[in-house]
Amino acid sequence: MVSEIARLTVPLATGVDDTSLLSRARSGDREATELLVSRYLRDVYEMTARVLGDRDLAQDAAQDAFVNALGALHRFRGESSFKTWLLRIALNSARSVARRRGRRREVAIDLVEDLPDQRVDEVTRIANADEAKRVEAVLARLPEKQRMAVVLRLQQNLSYAEVAAALDCSEGAARVNYHLGVKRLRELTK
């Protein structure tokens, strides 16, 4: 699936917005459904990989997330972005997989280092992988809500409102968790 993720990921700028794709997917348009999956496959996989720390389990959780989301498209009310809604489902799927497997090891940012990025040369990739391992070790020391708020805000580029929706908390709580997480990260890296 990792190679599929790299191959299938479609940039957001395909000329078709999520609202249009959602409408088409709800009416059974297979192409629209495939575009939605390919557009967010990497984000969902990265989220599940960070939570589970295991590539195979992350793939299972990502697949579960898409099955659950696509089966519930009719319940998506648009109160948040589709991406936020989908990442919330992915987070829940990853937690479910972790509970089923009895695993609680979380945050493995370096799991996605093997996803090809044509813009990054080999030296940069190695330096980034080393930095990701260092960041992973520090992030692992944060409480879960702080860790997820930091990851969603900094690595998924979500707004505080979107972080709140993904973590099922208020926007104020999302801001507090993010700021406490960043403060703790600074303390741990001194």
C-alpha cells in the first residue's frame, strides 16, 4: 500500500473541489470516490502511521478509515472540511486497531520517510529522516492530546477549528493542547 499511496496521491489542485466530488460520490460516481480516496490517502496513512507506529497496522487502519468514511458519506454534514472529518475517522480507526492489537505505542513520524518525494534529494532525505527520528522521540513524551494537536496543526496544516473537530474537543482546548505541547517540546529539546 505504501507504494500505492505515493502513486495514487492526487494534489488538491485537480480543478475539482471536495464539495463537487462529495456530491458525485454520494450519487454513486465511482470516479469521484476514487478521486477523494487518492486525494487524501497520504494524509490518512500518515495519521494512522503516527498513531500506531507500525506500517502494516497503519495500512489496515487507513483502509478501515476509508471504508467507514465512504460508507458514511451521507452523514457528512459539512460542518468541518471533508479532510478534517476524514482525519477524525482515521484517528478513531487507528485507536480501534491499537485497542484490538493491545498496542499503545504511538507517534512514528519516520514511518512515512520511504514515501517518495521527487523534490528532495537523497542527502536531504537522510537528514530529514534523522530529524524525524529525533522529533519522534520528543513527541512521544507528550500526552496524547498535546501530541495530536501539534501533529495536526504543524504537519497536517489544520486550523485550530479543524484540530478541534479532529480531536473532538473545543477550539479553545485545541489551542491550549497545541500551545502546551509546543511549550513542552521546547523544554524537552533544550
